[in-house]
Amino acid sequence: MAVSVKNLDSREFFFGHKACAGCGGSLAVRIALKVLGARAVAVLPAGCMSAVGFNFPQLAFSNNALITPFAATASVMTGIEAGLRRRGEIAHVVGFAGDGGTADIGLQALSGAIDRGDNLIYICYDNEAYMNTGIQKSGLTPFGARTTTTPITGSVRRKKDMLAIVAANGAEYAASASVGYLDDYVTKIEKAAAKPGFKYIHVIAPCPTGWGIKTNETIEIAREAVDVGLWRLREYENGQWLENCAPSRPEDLVKHLTRQGRFSALDTDKLEETKNV
């Protein structure tokens, strides 16, 4: 089993895609497929990764992959897994959906798959808005973040707690991760792959275009979000919650936010208020 990014499969299963420079989502997909291997079947709804990965005739996936209707990611995964099992095939069925396709449009199908206990791995690459269609607010857009549908004050609502939602629906395993801490991400994918039932991983994946950061800052920003306590690394397993690490620099939260153009609508008082949301 792979234990770090240093000894992952050297083969590439997601490459030659058309993602923007510095795309956190493409890194999340690339690393996950390296862990799960060539026999993994990738399922993607409409979104950033399907838009950049299925540009005929330049398919960016070297393993089996297909696009689903926006709302049906988990439902299609269920059908694929059942078909493979009926044929006696052993393969991981993994879904890659963005925040909108997970927390909003795909939530009903996701809940159903969890309730059935289907043997699936669902990965939400969270770039915190509908980036592929013009940076509109999603249910996972954080408080204060500007989008094209919240252009003046930024979002006035807090993010949905998808891990809590998934846990309440009865998932076998749920975890949060960050592309800024790839070893932790790799470990959680391995853990999910070894378990039966429904597994969910929620990985923060910065979008330079939508977040207003430089293309070479993706990893740094994703790591910093964990360090300042804005993004918690945690796991839900056997009915119990586990915090994987404590914030190392909580005093730098406001500094972290002001580095991102999307939070430019927040004044000093509102920046401080983010500590409570």
C-alpha cells in the first residue's frame, strides 16, 4: 500500500487535461486515481473535471471514466458497482464531484447511496463555488466570499457541513482532506478503499481563478487553510469523530483571508467575524 506521495504509482491516469493553471481539483483527481489504480472506474458529473477531462478526442483519463447527469453521480455509481459485482469484477468505483454537484444538485442521490450502504468511494473536490459555469455561489461557498451571484457583500451564509450531513445519513467512513496535505489525503483514500460500504472524502481544492490567488499559490493556500483552522482535517468512523490535527497558526486567519481576492468585500469587523462562522 502507498504510504506517502513519494511511493505512489508512477503511472498517470489523469493527464493532458485542460484545467486552469494551479487547479486544485485536477490534483485531487490525479492523486486519488494513483492510489486506487488502473482498474478504478471514475464517475464524474457536469463540472470542472468533466469539462476539462473529456475534450474529444483528447480524453484525459487512461482508466475507465464516464460523465453522468449533474444530479445523478451517486446513482450512476450504484449502477456501475452493481454491474461489476454481477460480473464478478473487482474494481473501485469512485466519484469525483464538485461542491455544487455534491452539496446542492447531487445531494439527493448521494443520500440515497449512503442509505443503501453501496460499496462506493465518493470524493468531493471543493473549490467553494460553481467555477466551471462562471463562479456562482454554491452551498459550500464560505461566508464573505464574492461570487458572480454574490458580487457586493459576498456570501452571507456559512458553508454546509457536508461531513456532518454524510455522517447523519449513515456513511461507513467520512473524512476531510486538503490538497495542501497530500500524505493525509493519500492515507484517507487508502483507508476508504479498504473498507466496505459507502465512503466519503471531502477535499479542499483551491481555484486560483475563483479565489483570486496566484496560480503558484494553490498548495500553499490549501495548507494554510488547515493551519489557521479554517479547514479542519477530521474523520468519522464507527460513529466517532476524530480530529487529525490542531491548527498551528490560528492567529493568521485574517491574513489568510486577505490574501484571497474573493474576500475583498470584507471589512475588518467582518474579517474578524469569520472566526465565528
